[in-house]
Amino acid sequence: MSAPATTGSAGTAAPATTPATPAEPRRIIPQAFRAAGVGLPLLSAGAAVGFSANNDPNAFVTYAVAMTAVVTAAVWGLWGLVDRRLLRASETLSREAGLIAHGTADGKTGARIPLARYGDLAPVAKAVNELSDKLAAARRDTARTVAESTAKAEEQKTRLAAVLRDLHEGVLVCNLKHQILLYNQTALDILHLAGDLGLGRSLLHFVVAEPVIHTLERLTLRVREGRHVNHEHGTTAQFVGATTDGHILLAGRMSAILQDPPEGSDEPPTITGYVITLSDATSELAALGQRDALLREATEGFCAPIANLRAVLETLDDTPELGPEERAAFQAALMESSNTLSERLARVTNAYRSVVTGSWPMSDIHSTNLINLIRHRVGPEAQYGVTLTGLPQWVHGDSYSLVILFGYLIEYVYALTGVPDYDLSVEPGDSWVYLDITWRGPSVPSGIVDSWLDHPLPDALGGLTVGDVLQHHKSTMWSEPVTGPGSESELLSRLRVPLPPALKPPSAHTAARGGARPEFFDFNLLHQPLATSELGRTPLDQLHYVVFDTETTGLSPSTGDEIIQIAAVRVVGGRILTGETFNTLVNPKRSIPAESIPFHGITDAMVADKPTIDKVLPQFRGFVSGAVLIAHNAAFDLKFLKMKERASGVRFDSPVLDTMLLSRMLLGEGGDHTLDGIAERLGIEVVDRHTALGDSLVTAAVFLRMVEMLKERDVRTLDDAIRGANIIVELAARERAF
């Protein structure tokens, strides 16, 4: 009996070998049982007849004994046959099948089991041979696939190696532990290393750690907040570094390697590693350093000669012996020289600052990100705390050196004053953006501030000093007393550092994206009862506020429009706590109309995996608990919140102040009471407009300005403000009634 042919991997039939035909397959054991089944009854009947013919009284006993012996012998004989022909054979067959499973097959067929050896088990052996052939074919296919994949991988590896080899920049791929996973020869050349870097070794063994860690923190923060999607540089960032021995300065660029979250998750992508490209900037930055020293000498070196010239002039003034003509000529010549030196000094100083600023690597930075990195550098273990306040702005600079600078300045102010709490904020100016460190206490004397300029900054590259970083940004710094926001008698001080404004702020003045939201009146919501408690009698500048805003699919909540974004920021003690915010997108469970997208920039794809409003509102209610709510055109936002109270299981019963109504109270019915119009009149620069969080921040700044204006109208407490707003609502209701 022959095994059927199997199909090989190439599609051709693989002939099976034809073993010798087994002796009487499937006959021996069945025939033995048939013989026993037929023979035993016949033998029993014949023996019974024979014993009965002998008339022996013990014939029955003899018959029984004889038949028992015969049956016993038959059973043992059958058992021996089954044991030898089936049980032992099946055990041997299983062992041979195991050998075949672990064997190899280089030919067209697999390992074989002789069929003749197994008699009645020959069909099983035949099936094992067929499986062996199929296993051999599968192994050949697997081996061929592996070989092809290996060849492709080697080809891609060769191409990648060729690309990396031809790059003029060093390339290193690292995981989050900074272990090197891949690098090219150029990286070795740039780092001036002989031999191999060694896969698995830490990059921080060769490169100064702080710039690398700082840049990774920047990218992590950008990805965590989802800003990488629309960011100009995506998931990449530049930095300046150095080798650990300090001999080589490096210009680097880091690109984050992202892993998408699980399907259905609202979490942002996670960074699993990064790619760094490096170039040797030693000569460039060294030349820059030399220019710094040369220009510093030139600019500062002019001071002494000019002082001498002026001293000579003063001496001449004190020398009456000279005649009038001689004195006049002498004075004119000296004055001309002094003016020439002064003009030259001004020109060289301006050129010096331009060269330094233009050569140092800088980029546009959002102030919130910059201050968050400063707070992170200070760390929770510090004996002083840093709070982010005020409206965000865009600045232009080197984030790494600025983070080191401000961390150092806060530490020195703390060492000098012992004050445990500091506010970090930015304030726009005509041509500068001022980054302020503010504290409660006396200011730092100017002599001490000036002495800090020559202090080298720890962790800064190339031994930069405080003055170097300021000069790179064409900046300076000073300390001054300021008036506190909550009380004019409160003694506050700040250390102010002007920074260049951003060259191309990505999202400044986005009001052109869409028009202003129309005024929305729901008189039941706008007319509020007085607080009639200690809360109502509390001065406005002493209350705890949460300023919030929503973005929606449309303007009509009663016809199915839904919230798609909700954001809020805390205001405490007259300070906007920019670091304490609530901001989330919401899945409206309906499509966002195309005509509303230009107003808020939110698309269906952006909210597809976000939580629904019944999940978001309990979190938002917890954030606003115990605070007075502030909103612009508040009835619009409150209408959406009130309609979702039952579905979310929360109630919004806090007092609410509307900056639109307060504007009408302060400025009258005429005029522009839109948020943009009010902000423009109050001189508040609008950044990140038409986002829920951006509008909340602008509304907070508008409200704080209004608090001072309300005091002048003798509106000092929460009840005063609610009473005045109710009057405006009643007047508007009567107007509409007519």
C-alpha cells in the first residue's frame, strides 16, 4: 500500500515512497476475534454432547472446568495479540512520529515510517507519513520565507547603512533610557571617538545630559498636550550640546519616535525613543565666543578713553590760564573726539548685539511652555515654589539657556530674601515681552543685580554667564517695587527681564478665523438672586474665581447643538493662575457642521476618541467647586451646561458674573461689547483667540481690569456686581418687550 503524493512548495507533486505491502493488514486481530466468537460456542456445544454421551455423573463439573480453561486461554491469547499488535505497536508508532516531528527534511518528502512494521496500525502510520510530508513542505516554505525576509532585511540594512554613511550629520537612535540603538560612522567622527560607541550604552556617557533631557522634556510636553499635531516643527526640536569633556560643541536636532495609543483610547501618543542628528559646531560657536570676547573688549574698552577725554575737558574748564581762543580750539577738538568715540561705541555695541543674537540658535517659544520648564527645573524638592500666572505670550529665544537663567535667578533671589513663593508671568510691551519674577518683599538692590551678570551659569554650555545669556537676547534685567493686585499697600517686587517677541507666532491673533459669537440672552439664567451671605458681602478682589468658556457645534442648544470643548482657568488674589487650568475636547456624538469649523478649528476627527459630555461635566464641576464663575456672554455657555445637568448628574448653582453685562454696566449700551472689542479698548493683547482656553484667559484678564473700574462705580462686593448685572438684564428684557 502506497502513501498518496503530496504537493510541494513549488506546486509540483512530491511522490511518496512505496513501502512493502504489510502482511494481512487489518485481518489478524479481527479474524482472531471472529474465530474465538465462532469457535468457542461450537466447542462448547460439542463438548456438551460428548460429556452427556458418557453418562458420567461428574460430566457437568468436568465440562465446566474444561470450558473455563478454554475461555481463559482464549482471553489471554486475544490480550497477547492486542498487546503485541496494537498497544506496543501504537507506542512505537508514537515515538517514531515524535522523531519525525523533531526531524528535518531537506528533500521533497518528509521522514518515513515503514508501513509493513505496523500491520493493523498501517493506516495510522500512513497518515503520519502524509503529515510528515506536509510538515516538510511547511518547513521548506518557512525556510524559504525566512531566507527571503532575511535577504530583504540585509538589503534594507545595507541601504540604510549606505544612507547613514553618506550623511554629513551624525545620527543616533536612542530609547527613553538614552541607550543607543543605532548610529552611523559620522556620529563617531563628530564625537571624535575611536572604535564603536557600543549598542546599549547610554548616550549621556558621551554627550552632556542636560540639553538632551531638556529637549526630550520639551517634546514630551508638546506631545502630551497634543500641540505636535499643528506645531510648526511637529515632533522635532533643536538644541545646542557638548561632549562630556567639553571639547566639542554640538548643534543637534531631536525627533521623537511616537507610538499610537490603543484603538478607542483618548490618551495622546507616547514617546518610545528619539532620533538625534548632530553636527560639529565647535568652530562656529568658538568663533562666536571669540567675537563675543573681542566685541566685549571693544565696547567696554571704549569706556575708559571716553572717561579720560571727558576728564580732560573738565580739567580745561578748571584751567583759567589758557586764553579764550586756545581754550575754544582745544575744547572743540576734544569734544569732537569724544563725540566720535561715543558714536563709534554705539555703532559697535549695536553691531555686537546683532551678531550675537543672529548667530545663537533661537526659536519662537510659547511662554507657558517656557515657564513650565522653569518650574520643572526648580523641582518639587526646592524650598520655594513657583506659580505660573498671567496671560501667555510668544517670545523668541534659546529656551535651554533661558530655563537655566531663570532657575538660577529665582535661586539667588530666594537666597537673598528667603521668600518662599514666586510668581512667573509675562507681559507684552511695545517692542519687548517682559518675563517677570514677582515676590512679596523688598526688591534686590541694583548693585547686587549687576554683580550677577558675571556669574557663570551651572549646566550652561561653554561657561556662559548671566550677562552672556542676556546679551544673546539683546536684553538686560533690573529689580523694582510694584503694586500688589489685591491691595495697593501690599509690598511686592519683581525682577524683570525683557525678551524679544516671537518672529512668527503660530497662533497669535486668530480672531480672523471667524466672527464674534452673537449676544445670547436667556433672562431666566441671567437674572440671579443675591448671594445674601458672607460670600455676597466679600469684596470682588478677594474672591476665588474660575473663568470658563465653551466651544460648540452651533448656537442653538435646544435644537441639538452640543459642547465640543470646555476650558477654564483659576483666578485667585487678583492673579490668573495659568498653571491651574481645565481644558478638554468633548465628543458631541454628532457631526460638527462645516460652517462652524472656521470659528473654533475643531473637526470630527479631533473629537472622535474624546469623552462625552456626561463624563466631562462631573470633572468640570469638581474643578469649579467653591468658586464664582466668570464667562463672557455667560448665558450662552450656561444654557449648554444646564441642559446637560440631568444626564451628567451634577448641578451648576454657583454665582456667575458675565463680563459682557459688566461691560454694559461700565460703558453703557453703546459701543462694542464683544470680547475682542473690550480687550482692544483695555489694551489686552489677544493670543490663542477662539480656543476655549485662550478665550478663558482673555476673559480673565478683562475681568481683572474691570474689578478696578467697578470700584470707581462703588461696586465692591459680589452682591453689588450681581445687583448691577440684574439691572442690565431687566433693562434688556424691557427693551425686547417693546
